[in-house]
Amino acid sequence: LCNLARICAELIAAGLDTTTPAAAVRCGTLDQQQKVISDLARLPVEVTLAQLESPVMIIVGEVVTLSESLDWFTRETAIDESNDETLDLARA
């Protein structure tokens, strides 16, 4: 993460728009999952504010806009929290 600002700046210098969607995901498949969704220009600041720690996967591009529709982790957690039977089945 110490190079994130430089990486983002170099991607912008290479021609990507500052508003290109970007994300940082920590512990992507674990209960401790954390994610920051932003744009390329603001991602380093947002990651710092969220206090994400390495290791973190950085995703850049339009695929980031699919985050909500592909968010199986949060959706499954929400279903589990609201439905004890689903939670029991998931543990079985």
C-alpha cells in the first residue's frame, strides 16, 4: 500500500482518466473483508482513511462498477443474519 499513490499517479499519467473506477479489497473471502470503492484519483486517500492494511488487492477499471451486483459476500452475510435457518444450513 505504500506505493498505491504512485501507482495511481502513473496510471493517470499513462492515460487513464482520474474518474476511472478503482477499488481496494482486503481479506476478500473472509469474515474480515474490507473494501474501498472510489476513483483512481481518490483511491489512495480513501484507503488511508479506511485504515486498510496489507495485503490488499487493487482493482482498476469499469469492472469496479459491478461491485454491488456481484457482492455475494455482503448479500450472503445479510441473508444469514436475518434467517437463522439459512445460517444453520450454511454451517452444515
